[in-house]
Amino acid sequence: MSNATKRRCGQCGERVVVKLARPGRTAAYRSLELAVPASLEIPTCENCGAEWIDLQTARALDEALEPVYQEIQRARLDRALDKILSVEDNQTRIERALAISPGYLSKLKHGKRAPSGEIVSLLTLVSDDPEHALERLETLSKRDAGGRKRTAS
Amino acid sequence: MRAKTPHWDLERVKALVAAGSFMIQQGRAFAHIGGTYADAAAEMQGVITGLTTRSFSHTQTLTWDIADVYGVVFRDGGWYLKLTIDEEIPEVAVISFHPLEAPLRTNGGEVRP
């Protein structure tokens, strides 16, 4: 491809942006930093290395990264739930402490709901020390509810 | 005070972006929007096609080109948007799109972080 037909890099100004596929790249995808498949072409400046995303590349990145993201999140969720439920098997208590809808944990556990990034992060955090985390959340909820009662009186 | 005029005709910028003729810098723009790439591109498209000259701040002369800077309100905060047109393709290049670090004066007034 001659330079005349190449796209210009808005970063360094050189007209040397070409579709480049190479190993070792990562991309921020939702809440995770994921490896970009080596075969995926991203318009990249041959001079400064800046990557430029157009609509076609955006779609290709989503198609490649979404399944990986979902798989990682599913694995994180399963690990976190296993750990939490091994310490506390009362799902109602857990759901109440986390302020999530009754039955939601069961739906997550059985794959009937796709977990949000937020809930996976929260459960991962709680799973680090489930008993203390749940106790702490319950204590804070009681404190805040108590504070509300005093304000109202 | 007279309103400043962008170097790149805003209607031309909007038409190119609406037609999908644009590319966004990965590190200085995409990375700040987050989410999926298609959603982020659609959000970027929405921001640019919704621009008015009231959001225009100033024109920057770069070593190789000229870019227009806008201050926009996005996700309840002020954001910095820098773009240019590559007329040879032609397409809009979004060089920067990130939350403001300091207030930015635009034709419509000051946009705050």
C-alpha cells in the first residue's frame, strides 16, 4: 500500500496507519484488560504505534473479546459464590447483606442471569473473607437504618 | 464577544461521523469511554453529531495539521474533545476524548470538569 492511500495518524501526523495484526497486544474491555487475538487487525500507526479504532475494528474487537470477558466473569462469579456459600449457606442472609433481590443469587448460580461487572466485583470482594464482609455489611446497614430513625424522630 | 468558529466545518464533521467515516484513538479517547467498543463508538458518534458551535473552544495548530477542541458535557461531567479531518480519506479522527482536568472556555461558556 502506498503512503498516499494510507490513513494519517492523528497522533503523530504521519500517513502510515495500516491494519496490523500481531501478538502481545492487550485492550481495556469493560472492566478487564484482555489479550487481543494475534490475528485481529487494528489500524496502527507504523511510526508512533498509536492504535485507531473505526467501526469495523470496534465490531471485530467486541466479537473477539466479549466471549472471553463473559467466560472470565463466569469463572470469577463461580469461584466467589463457591467460597461464599461454603462459609454461609443462607442465601437470604447474603442477598440481604448485599442488598440484592431475593432469589438473585440462585439465578446467578444456575446461569439464569448474566452477572453485571459490578456484582461480580462485589462478590469477589466479599468472597475474600465472607464471614467478616457479611458481618460488616450487616453492621453498617443497621447503623445507617438507626441513623435514619433518629433523623425521622 | 464574537463567537469563535471552528476550523473544520461542523456540519461536515457531523456528516462524516454520522456516515461512519471516523476513527478514534485507542489510548486517548476510547480507553476513557469504557464498555464495549461498539457502544463506545456509538456514544462517540452521538456526542459528535450532537455538537453545536456553542461547545467549540478553540483551534489548535498541530505540527502536521489543525485540530478543533470542544468542551462537552458527557455523563454529567465536562469532557475534552479534540478532532480533525483527514480530507484525503476523508474521515474524522478523534484525537482525544477524556474528562476535563481544568475548566474549558467555550462559545457557550465555561465547561467544568
